[in-house]
Amino acid sequence: MSLVQDSSGNLTGNGGSPAGANVYTWAITSGSVSGNAINITANYTATADAVTPQTVLNLTGTIASMNNLWNMV
């Protein structure tokens, strides 16, 4: 997962699962961080059956501090 956060807390990015194989890829359509709360909405982009109709990934989580890394729990 690759995330970029702007100064307003908005997120952009993309990712895949399993990591590196990009079998299931997705792109963030909206996202935000407020305090330690994170919300992401993304569209799957890998295969025709994920795009028509569009399959959407919704993530809501809490950011835990781990040596300056984000950990979605």
C-alpha cells in the first residue's frame, strides 16, 4: 500500500494484494486522516469483473504508532 497525505489530511494512493504480485489492485478515490482515525474508499482496478460493475473497498481504522510507521488495526 502506498499512501500520500496532504496538509489537510486527505489521502491518495494505490496498492495491491498480495503485495508485489498485484493480483488485486486498487486506487484510492477518497480518504482522510483525523487524529488517529483513518478512512479510505478505493476502487479495484485489476480485472474486468472488478471494474464492471465497480467493486469498492471501504476501510475504516485506527492508526497505531509503531516506530514512525502506520499500522491499520
